[in-house]
Amino acid sequence: MAQMTMIQAITDAMRVELKRDEKVLIFGEDVGKNGGVFRATEGLQAEFGEDRVFDTPLAESGIGGLAIGLATQGFRPIPEIQFFGFVYEVMDSIAGQMARYHFRTGGKFDMPIVVRSPFGGGVATPEMHADSLEGLMAQTPGLKVVIPSTPYDAKGLLISAIRDNDPVIFLEHMKLYRSFRQEVPEGEYTIELGKADVKREGKDISIITYGAMVHESLKAAEELEKEGYSAEVIDLRTVHPLDIETIVKSVEKTNRAIVVQEAQRQAGIAANVIAEINERAILSLEAPVLRVTAPDTVYPFAQAEPVWLPNYKDVIDTAKKVLTF
Amino acid sequence: MLPGIIKIVIERKRQMASKAKNAQLDVNKQLETIDQQFQTLQILNEEGEVVNADAMPDLTDEQLQEIMRRMVYTRILDQRSTALNRQGRLGFYAPTAGQEASQIASHFALEKEDWILPGYRDIPQIVWHGLPLYQAFLWSRGHYQGMNIPDGLNIYPPQIIIGAQYVQTAGVALGIKKNGGNTVAITYTGDGGTSQGDFYEGINFAGAYKVPAIFIVQNNRYAISTPVDVQTAARTLAQKAVAAGIPGIQVDGMDPLAVYAAVKQARERAVAGEGPTLIEALTYRYGPHTLSGDDPTRYRTKEEDTEWERKDPLVRFRKYLEGKGLWNQEMEEQVIEQAKEEIKEAIKQADAAPKQKVSDLISIMSKNLDANLQEQLEIYKEKESK
Ligand SMILES: Cc1ncc(C[n+]2csc(CCOP(=O)(O)OP(=O)(O)O)c2C)c(N)n1
Ligand SMILES: [Mg+2]
């Protein structure tokens, strides 16, 4: 086992799959010689050649269409969208086309595509790069939306996503790329898509979250513990489809819950999780389920990020409201 | 008799058709012809010698000096911005050194009333169009007041989404036309930008509506690390104009006079109602793509850098002006001093900008805040008052 950052684990997952299956292809802007602007594909072109790992012209809709076409010809494309803030340029390919191919052809065409992209915020990118747009994706029937929060999960989830025959949107939080290392096994292993992970067990409140907010939530749980509250932290890992079983089981145990997301408040994953809880476990609840989110503005200018992004203190405040309701 | 005549006519038609068909099928010839039509316009060579007097634009000595002054100033701005970024006193920055002729001379061909839709690298043009430098710095730092552009300045915020400025330019120029104005809209993208669907849509719409627009492509050979020959099989980017039915010109983008001449003509055509022009300027960025971790040695060679540094726009223009007795060391130093002084002042001004609050951001979300935002505004104001 090796100590890896999340980005190293992601590169490793792609290396494993490029080696295992010659139909796997990686392409996107600057993913070749340059190894991607975050270096997620570092060394892969050198190792597997330009036929397998290649730069595209600068056009996201072109990249999306290329992936769809290649998928119909038996390949397993892993296109990279350089920053998820640019996803609007490829929305038709993703939400309009790849999500619907299987359906439109009565099940004839598989779409074994993994759209990888850095997302989230907190790293002072220029305008329009950073954002949490997983809600847009999760609202699109036909897509799976996966968001790892640790190096170990990133590798196992990415390998599963590559082997999945349906389109998967794989969102890599920019702040987590290099924020910490973890033991990551060599070679292949998979983590089932659509399964949440109970990061920390507790009995007083369930904190349901994903992405970078998993770490803020764990930190909050530690603080709450000092004040005598036992918080359970659930990392969704896949935001669509949701692991409803794990969520409901936890809420039935703790009777209280909050949902924490980095994304803005309007619509979104947190609202959906709460709706599921209301529909399936309302009688277990002793307090309303509250949300911790960013405010409903456009993703902020870099200087305002630290005050705009939710953090562990917000998680503590909201958890206490629910705990003392 | 009649059937005979008809037969002859038909045969002739067939012959013509088959001849025409052959010419149409000669696809290599077709590509060759297109390639031949797009030769690079150069007026000043690398030595600062006039090689194309026919195309020489009409510029007074003062105007020539002003172009030089602005290019020198902009080079200093680039150096200072880079240094300030490294000290953590500036945020996002996309270096401009090497591209001064493309940026400054193209802008110099405009009028104050013309509208600019820049890309993220085109800060010099909007600063010379009147944007206070401290606001450019605020934008770099990620402050919302950076692009709160003062009234009376016909400037749009630098585009981040590559290609988006091209389609919007078609709209701006159509608006100018509908308003009966005699100004133009000018926009900038890079070689990579020409691959976007928006690029084609923008020039096509502009051609279809025959609007007063100028589309500049600063071909600095790389889109981050991706070389231009990965972008397209086309030999030039200027020839992309053909499909839109608009003129396309390729110029030596290291030659301020060639750039100026092409843009000046495009502007004259535009205000005369003759429609848009696409101009490709062949240039090079000496620095990294941006200062956020790009390392050009991963994808460019030292030899290529050196080859392009020999074409430097400041060097050749300085030689040209010195030859005419219009420029000297002292003038250059004066510009450098002035630039440094003004940059220092602008940084001070940027430092004095109020800290950004979430409530500020909420309040600029829309003209009238809906109840949801109003509620959030109150919550954040309350939090911020503690
Ligand atoms: C729609 C979109 N895709 C990708 C990017 C990321 N990106 C920023 S600059 C750049 C390269 C642009 O190259 P070019 O058009 O040649 O302009 P240059 O930077 O060389 O001036 C890329 C891929 C972006 N900003 N917008
Ligand atoms: Mg370029």
C-alpha cells in the first residue's frame, strides 16, 4: 500500500483501467503531454501512448460528442472537462444526449462514459471555474453522479465508474486533490456506486453530507462530541442515485438530521435528501431536518470565498439548533 | 431537326457539367487555393525595416510614438503584475509579454466609442480604453468592484468562458447597427478559442446580419499546453472566415503596423456598413499561460522561445522609430518610470477597497431581490454585524 493524495489515487485508478482494458480512452484539454491542468493524467500519455490518452481541440461540446460517438463504437471514454464551471458548454452532450441514448434506442446503446471534472471551490480560481453544479447533474435522469471525499474512495469509485455501462459524472473536489494523504491499495479494487459510507457512528444526530463538506462535518462532529453530543456522519459518495437505505437507517436511530452541502441552497441535493427523509422516516423525527449550504448567489469572487463557503462552525450551529429543538 | 438540336444542347451541358464536376472534385487544388489566399501581412520586419510600403497605414509621428509608449508601458505592467502576483498581492493573471503589438496596435485603431469584448488576457486593451488600473487589479484579486465598469466606458468584463465573447459580439454589433451608431464591436480570443462552436456561431451570425464587428484571434501558438496544430487541420485560422462569408486576414502579430493596418481597414469597412472581419494575429506569449501553476517548459522548447523573442514587437518598433529619430533611451525610461509610479498608485487604491461581504454579493444578485434572497440578505447582515 502506498500513501496517496486524492489526485494520485485518481491517476492510479485510470492507470489500472488503461492497463486492464484497451478500450479505455482518456481525452480532453491539455490531458496529454501536460497531464491536465491539475496533473490528474500525469504520465499517462507517456505510458500508454497518444492513441489512448490525447489532447482535444478546445471545445467542450466537441469533447462530449466525441465521447458519445466513441462509446457507440465500443470504447470506454473518460473525457475530462477541465473545470466543471465549463460544463454548460457540454450540457447537451451530457444531459441531452448521453443520458438518453440507452433510453432512446430501447436499450441498444450502452454509454460507458465517465465524465471527470474538478469542481467545488475554496482554491481561489478565476471567476466561472469553481462551482458546485452536482445538483444540475443529479436532476438529469440517466446519469449517475459520484463525488469522492477521500483518496481511497476516489480510486475505488473511479474504477467502478469506468466499468459501469451507463454514463457517470465523476466530480473531484479541487480542494481535496492534495489536502491529505491516505493508504491506497495497489492494483484494482472497486467501491459500489450508489452506496454511502458511515464515516463516524453516533446516536444523537445524523449529519448527511458529501465532498469537501465531509471533512467539515467530521470536524464539527468532534467538536460536538466535546459538548456531549454524539453525531453520526454519512458520506453519500454518490449523490444520484442516493443510498436511501443508509440514510433512513441512520435517521431512525438518531431521530435528528442535518444535511450539509457546499452548493447554494436553492433546489439541490440537500433538499432532495430531506424530501426522501420526510417521505420515509417522518415519524422517527424529533426535529425538522435543517440544511447547511452556501447562500443563493452566483459562486463568489475569490476574495469572498472564505466567508461564503460553509464550514464546520456552520455545521455545529445548525446541528445544535436541531439537537435543542 | 429539333431533336438533333436538343441532343447537341444536352451534350454540351453534359460536357460542361463533367468538366465542372472534375474541378469540383479536385479537392487538393481547392485546399491549395485557400492556403495561398491567406498569406501573412507584414509591414515591419524583425529588423524594423519597412518591407511592405504599400500597406503602410496613415499614422502621424505622434501616433507612432504613442503606440510605442503604450507597448513599453504594457510590458512594464506585465512585469509588475507578475511580480505582484508572486508576492501574493495580485490574484489571477494571464501574462501578456510578447503580445503587445497584437493587443495595443489593434486597440489603437479603435475609437473611444467602440465596444470591446475582451478575453481574460486582454486587460491592456481595456485599460487603454479607460478602465482604471486599480479596477483591473481588483478583478484580478477577485473583488466584485473590479468589473463594475465606470459609466461612459464601452467595455465588457473579460470573458472567462472561451468563445462566449464571440457570440455576444454578434449581438452587441447588431445592437449598434439597430441603434444606428457608427461605432464597432471588437472582440478577442486565442488560437484555442477558434475551436469552440461559439467562435463559428459568432462569426456566422455577424456575417449573416452584416454587423459592424471585428473578430481578433491572437494566435500565440498554444492553448495552455495544446499546440495550434492539434486544434485544427486548417493551415491558417484566418481562413475560417471563408465559411462565414466574411473577410479573413492573417497578420504578423509581432508587427504593430501590420496589426494596426488590418484593424483600421476592418473598422472602416464596419462603419461603412460592409460587415465584419476576422483577423488572425500571429504572436507568442513569452510567459506561462497564467500564473496559477502553468509550466511552459513542459510543452515548449527553449529554441521556440528564442525564435519568437527575436521577433519582439518592442525591439522592431524601437528600431524603426529610432531610425526615424522618433524614439530614444530617455523617452523609454520616462515611460517606464511613469508606468511604475501609476502601478504603485493603483495597487494602493486597490488595497483601499472595502472588504467583500456576503451581503454585498447577495445584494448584486439581481435588480430586485426576491423574498428568498431578501431573507438571506438579512441573515448575513445580522451575522456580519457581530
Ligand atoms: C469554455 C472554456 N473551456 C476551457 C477553459 C480553460 N482554459 C482557459 S484558457 C485556455 C486556453 C486558451 O487558449 P487560447 O484560446 O489559445 O488563448 P490564450 O490563452 O493562448 O491567449 C483554456 C483551455 C475556459 N476558460 N473556458
Ligand atoms: Mg493561444
